Amino acid sequence: MKSLLALMLCLLCLSVANAQFKPPTESAVDRFLRYVKIDTQSQEDQTTTPSTRKQLNLANLLAKELTALGVENVRVSEFGIVYAMVPGNVADNSKVPVIGFIAHMDTSPAVSGENVNAIIHKNYQGGDIVLPNDKTQVITVEKNPVLKKLIGDDIITADGTTLLGSDDKSGCAEIMTMIDTLRQNPQIKHGTIAIAFTPDEEVGGGIEKFDVKAFGAKFAYTVDGEELGEISDETWSARTATVTFQGKSTHPGTAKGIMINAMYAIGDYLDRFPHDILPETTEGRVGFVHPYAGVIDVESSNLKILLRDFDVSGLDAKEKLLRDMVAQTAAKYPEVKITIDVKENYKNMKEVLKNYPELTNNAMEASRRAGVEPFLKPIRGGTDGSNLTFRGLPTPNLYTGGANFHDKLEFNSRRGLEKSTETLINLVRIFAEKS
Ligand SMILES: [Zn+2]
């Protein structure tokens, strides 16, 4: 009982402390609504970075707004990456590690991001949300139990014909609003903060052009997660296998004894995939193998397969399985020459982040201070943070409040945007306090 009272007093103090903050000059919601109007859809298989020129429209706007917020060293690189630096305001800034915040500007190629018409469902009172311009698009409580936590909130969706672009314009708006709030409240003590907005996260490639050294952070966070409280310091370890089946083509009229049809071998190989380790049959921490593309032809067929697991030993086991299956198919079709080539894509960032537990701990503390109960969620994918972590910049991922990424049913909420922003502010304070 006593501890409950203490907790309540503490929460009261915190809310009083936050109430003393001057609000930002513009809310996270208003910023978000402006950014989602700018089409920044990226495109697969392009040779340039950014993959689409239109991403520069948002890059240039963010650079302009950063400059207006008094941020230093604002620049847009030749690859469309926006970098900036918020100077620290503690007595000795060199004592506080430089913390970076990164959000991506592009939206998924999966669904159009053109003419986004954001709709605010004010004071949500529960129930399914039908998107007005395509009534077949319904955000159901059944598939989105998080809606139950959003009663009374203002929910932001698209109109049913496009993406919303919460992924990751929420992250952009939250980082910008953090900077704005810090500027309005010089009494909030923080070290130097590095900022970056990146293109082409959805298609890969943008992050390779990221200049870790010029960014200047010791640690960073991508602000690109979903539900409030969700913090991720673990991603897949990922490999890709290519299995090639070499046969021999000839005119079918005179093929007897000559033709070797590689198509039967690839069919046999596909048939050997165990059904319990596929993307469609796994979730949580269970990895998978996923044949996702291929060419089927008499002379030469091939199959591309994703291998995913949180543990390297699990990945090794999956690679062995694919190789054993090659041997089995080869035994059945000895005339077809079968080869397998496996490439490493990225590794679970936990392998590095386990050495920096304070990154996750401080993020959880920042979340609690914002009144949001944090939880760790391993990401069944990779993030720009996994790339950066292995290039010497340890980078876990933070929530943005969003949901249903890469889908017309994408949404975020006022509280989602505001609590995520508050978490970022708490986080820079915690790093200053602990230094
Ligand atoms: Zn994203």
C-alpha cells in the first residue's frame, strides 16, 4: 500500500514536471499530417540512391524545418540523407554520449503513397473503423486488439485508397517534435543529439550510403517500431540461398535420350520443404525457410530461398537442411546438376547490443517515465539499425505508436505520436542524468 502511494506521488510529480514544459511550437500530429501529404514511395531495383527523386521533397522540407528550429550543421547528402546536430546543454557535453535518432522518409512500394488523405477519427469510442473511400478496408478490433487501448484517443488513418505513411513519417514527426520541445524548454538537460532522416529503408540500399562517422553518434535509435511500449534490440539473422538446377534443352521432336528436364528436379526439391518451418506456419521466435522466387525452365531452373532465425545455430541448421534436400533431389535426378549457393545478408543485432545493455534499459526507463509499459519484441526482419549496429553504431529500435505498416489499414493516434515523442525526450534526459 505504502509503495502504491509512493508510486502515485511519483507519477503525480512526473506529470507536474511534464506539465511545466512549454509545449512545442507545433504538435507531433500537425507535423505528421504535413509529412504524410508528401509522396515519398521508394522503388525496388533502382541503381540510384534515393531510388525515387520525390523522396528529396521531404528531405529538403525536413532540412528547412531543422534549420528553422535552430539545429546545427543541417545538410542533405548526395544520397538524400538528412543529417543534423542538436548541441547539448549540460555543463560538459563531452561527458554525455552523443545519441542519434534515425527515422526513414520513404514509404513502402507495396501500396501507393500518392495523394494521402489522412482522416482523424476523433474521440474513438471502440468498434471497427471503416475507411470511407473504400468501404472494404476495415480496421477490425478482432485483428487489431490494440484498438481497445485507444478508447478516447484520436485515431489517424488514410481514406482506404492509399498507405497512411505512418511508417515512418511518425518517426520523422516525433523526432522533429522532440527537437522543438527541447528548444522550448532549455531547462531539460541533454547531451549532443545527432539526427538523421534516411531514404530507401523499405527497398534496402539507403542505409549503405549512411556515413556513420559524419553522423557522429556513439549510440543511436531507429524510431521505426509499432505499438506504444515496443522496443526491439533483436532482429533476424538472415541468409539467402540460390539453388540452381542445370538440365539440357533440345528440340522436343528429337529429344529422346538427350533432353534433361530440370523442371522435375525443382518440383521435387520444392516438395521436400517441411511445412512447419515456413513463414505461413511460424511466429514469435521460430525461424523459417522461405522459397520466394524462382525460374522454371527445361535447361536451367533456379530457386531463391530466404533463411531466417534469431540464432546462428538455428540458421546453420536450416542451411544444412537445404543442402541435405539438394543431396536427396540429386540422388533422384542424377542427370540434373544441382548447386546451392548461400549468402549472408545480416546478423541479429543482439550479438552486439548484448554488450550495451544500457541502451535497452534506458529506453525502457524512458518509456515508463512517459507512462507507457515497455516490452521487448524481437523483429522478424532486419532494420537499418541491424546494418548500423554491425558498422560500429549500436542501434536498437523504438516504437512510434503506429500499426499495420505497408497496408492500407495503417494507423497511428494522437497519443501514439505524443507518447513516442515524450519517450524520446525522456531518453535524452536519462543519458544526461546517468553521465
Ligand atoms: Zn519503417
